[in-house]
Amino acid sequence: MVKRSQKKTDFETALAELEALVEKMEQGELSLDESLQQFERGVQLTRSCQQALKDAEQKVQVLLQKDGQETLEPFDSDAGSS
């Protein structure tokens, strides 16, 4: 069994919650206090997403390193659409 309290919210879940929160706030039906609470949660979610992206970028950089040198290859966006 995985301890949920220790587990970070994964990127997709945080992003989906952030999108729903923004939608709710854009409707303009929240009180000032509710809006502030939602804004605070949005900041937390944004930071979580930014950290997840940073971690992913670091993993990619490690995977691309070969013998101490980065070996980057050009991205061909048409390769997967054949």
C-alpha cells in the first residue's frame, strides 16, 4: 500500500486541478475569501507543476549524456506521423 500523504501530486493531476480552478475563478461567482483560497491553491499547483517539469528536464539531460558529453539529436516532428 502506498502512503498517499507522502506522495507528491503527479503532474497530470495537478495540471487538471489547476485548469478546473482557473475555470471556476473565471466564472466570477466566488467570494473574495474563496477567490483568495483558490488563488493560493493555484500557486501551490503551479509550483508543483514547475518542479515536475524541472525534474523531467533533468532526467532527460542525464539520459542524453554519453561519456560525459551531451549528444543531442534534432527533433523530427514528422517522424511519428508516417
